[in-house]
Amino acid sequence: MPKYLFVTGGVMSGLGKGIITSSVAKLLQLSGVQVTCLKIDPYLNFDAGTMNPYTHGEVFVTDDGGETDMDIGNYERFLNRDMHKSNNITTGQIYKKVIDDEREGRFLGKSVQIIPHVTDEIKKRIRAVAAAEKVDVLVVECGGTVGDIESLPFLEAFRQMRMEEGPSKTLFLHVSLAPELSVVGEMKTKPTQHSVQEMRRIGVQPDVIVIRGSRALPMEAKEKISLFTSVPLESVISDPDVETIYQVPRLLEREGLLKPIHRQLGLRARAAMREWNAVADRFVDQPLTVRIAMVGKYANLADSYVSVNQALSHAGAVNGAKTKISWIESEEIEKDGSRLDLIDAYDGVVLPQGFGGRGVEGKIAAANRARVSKVPFLGLCYGFQLASISFARNVLGMKGANSTEVDPDTPYPVIDLLPEQRRVRDLGGTMRLGGHDVHLKRPSKAFDIYGTDKLRERHRHRYELNQKYLKRFEENGMHYTAFSDKGRRAEIMELDGHPFYMGTQFHPEYVSRPEDPEPIYVAFVKACAARAKQVGRAEKAEVLAR
Ligand code: GLN
């Protein structure tokens, strides 16, 4: 019979609840427990696919084609285990199911209510995930902050599950914050007291509290929290900032988090930490810094590209390098062409995913500059498409070449709509999504990098390379060396005579894990590291600092 560990959040969002959830699950996994995670998002969207990554954070894509919350990516990276779309539940999915059932007459004339009908559906989903994944423990993270109207039905469902399953099969872990005003110099416990009161009002008494803070929580503060919240002292766990998220499992283990979990759920209290800690250690004290420019539009929210950032840092870790990512706003390149000079000063350029026409000309110019200046370049999905366009325009002389996504009347539709996309009307869940087999040609750089001729990689796009122009590309040194769907879709590009100029139609970042970094990222960062070590690079780096 599976057990359930519920993670809730207090005080405010952005505490790193997803990292704590992933770390708790990792500790259980390292204790020999079969475990997976489930994320509940209390918004009404059916999934994250239609949500703006610049306000909500990245859309993560699972192998089974789910467009999910970015925390699913954290779970995969920590657990080194594939998640499914069912590992992410939204209010929209729950209500849609209940309303569909009502229309089908399944409630036999009853009035359909939040309790019990909506809460029943929530419990059914949670239990279904635990059963389908055959886990000993399902860690259920509820998005948002206690007190939000949206999360109430979920917290109520958790409360009911405690009644139904009993305390030896359910555990409530509450994540809170102890803020500190520099003038006062004291970590404050009042916000935690209030958020636990809020939990209790709903009928949930936390069993364990994890307190975020800029530093470790002093003993008096722990005692105070314990006293006011009725949580035993040893179950008040301090979680201060650390250098890399991958150190959080070790931190929580040292704080003794496994003990109360062990006591309540009867699991092993010891985790085999050695291998994981060795992986985490690769992320600190790296001798080399590699400076990478990402070119994009209003690219300020770090969460919009978490998987790319993480994949770069995984690749850096195995190359002994810290990856420092800076943003170049593509619209600023459009306004002022001299911004392109910045590109030369970096050790590498990433052109990430994207949609629509805004900032596209700046991105195309950046792809060209990286090619001409021989700066290592990696194009991801839209980046792969725009680099192909840039090559068509600047090398093949196809003036006005474009993607029909941007210019439907382009004389050279180098990137064009996937045929099956022509009739699509709905925006949600209708792209080419999820894992597809990718076949590599040999000999090729791609084959050298991957060391295999078949990959499984994840996708999220509506447009693709128009193979009408393939021969002209090839004749001029741009090779497409991987294909999917029986050769119908080009998946990897690589340029001759350049230290590293590659792009992928798929998203290699979604499958990169700290324990198993994605090979094309590793090869890219290696090329960047080689450039970083060139003489005179330090002076160039100074240009960036200015
Ligand atoms: N906009 C492009 C397409 O739909 C690229 C999508 C992406 O970068 N994920 O094909």
C-alpha cells in the first residue's frame, strides 16, 4: 500500500518548494524507497502548455507529450526518472472531468459539489498515480501558498486522505520562510506561526516544517516555531541558501529530515548519500568560468528557461566549468546592430526556443555573427530553425528566406508548417509534442557526440525544416545529420569548418540530468571551455563586465 507525503507552502511563493519536494523524494529514493512526485497546480488551465513562460516559468515537456509545470523537470532531474503527464494535475483537469461526468449523468441526479465530488476526483487522481507508478511513497506537492482560494479543495482532499489512510500512511510537510531584515538581524518566526495557523484552520496539522532562510535557523527560533506550531523540535528543519540546488538533499539529510519521516511512515532512516553528493560536488568550486550568451526576447525571468540553464550547468559540471549565462535582448540587436559585437566576447552562444515574430531578426543576425566569428553556437528548436534561415540568407543568397510562422509570403519558406498542423485550430496540446526516436547519420559530428545512431528526444513545435532546400544547404557545408519519422523531419544541423555550430529541432535540455548530462550540451560546453582558455579571453571578458 502506497504512502503519501504532502508538501504545502506558506508565507509566499518562490521559496523553492519544488526543489525541497524533489530533494525529499531524492532522499527517500536514496534510502531504497520506490518514490515519485506529483505536482498539483491549482490554476484553471488544463495544462501549462498555453501559459506564458515569461510570467509562469518554463513549460516542461514529458516523454509522453505532456506540457507540464516546470517542477516536473526538477523531479526528473533529481530522481533521474521519467515523469508522465499524469504527474501534473491542475484544477482545470479536475473540474473538466467532474463536469463531463455530470453531463454524462454519472451523478444520478445528485447536486454536484466541491465536497465530495471535486475532492473525490482529486483523491482518485492522486491514488491512481501512486498505483500506476507502483511506488512505496508518492510525494504530492501542492502549488501556491496556503490561504489561496484555489488550493482549498486540494488541501481538503489531503485532509480527507489523512482520515482515510491514517497517520502512518500520510505525512504533512510544510515549507515556510524565516525572513530577516538586515537592520534587525534576527530571523523572524511569526510568518511561520501564521501560516501554520492557516493550515490548522483547514484541518491540517503539519508533521514536519522546513524553514527557508538566507542562513541556518538558530536554535531559539526553532524552539519558538516548535512551541507555537506543535511540531516536535526535531521535525523543525532548517534549509538555508546553498550554492547549488543539488546540495539540498545533503543539507536536509544532515538536518535530520529523514528521522521524523522514518518514525511516522516506517521507512528506512538512512540514505546512501555518497554517489549523489559526489555529483552535487561537481557543481561547486569549478576552476573555469565559461561565459555563454543567450539571445532572446524579454528574457528576464530566470525560470523561463530553467531546463536550458540546468542542462548547461550539468554539462559545465562534467567539463570542470561553471557556466555563466548572460542575456542579449534580440530586439536591442535590431535597434542597434553594434550590440552584435558583444557576441565575439562570449565563449558561446545559445539561441533557445521561441515562438512568433518578435525579436526574430535580431536572433537571425546573432546566429550569423556566431557563424562568421566562429563562436561556439547551439540552436534549440526555434534556434535551430532560425540558424537555418540565417544560413539560407547569408550563405545561400536566399534573400527574404524565413519561416512561414513569421512571414507566410516569404519567397523561400526554409522553415514551414508541419503538414499535419495545417488543420489544427485549438492551441492547447496540439503541437508535435513529446518523445520521438531520432536516427543519426554516420559519419557525422552528431554520431561522434552521441556514440549511437538512435536517440529518444523530446519535441514541442509546429514548424520544421523544408527539405526542398536540403541539397543546397549540404553543398555549402551545412549538414542535416539526424532525422525522425522515417526521414520526414530534420532533427540536427551541423556546420563544416567551425569549432562548434550545431542545432537541434528537438529539446535536448528536457532529458539532461545532473547524473547523466545530455551529450550535445556536453560537447557544446566543451567547445566553449576551449575558447575560454584561449589567450586574450580574459580581456574580452572584461569587455562584458563593462
Ligand atoms: N516556433 C517554432 C515552432 O513552432 C519553434 C518552437 C520552439 O522553439 N519550441 O516550430
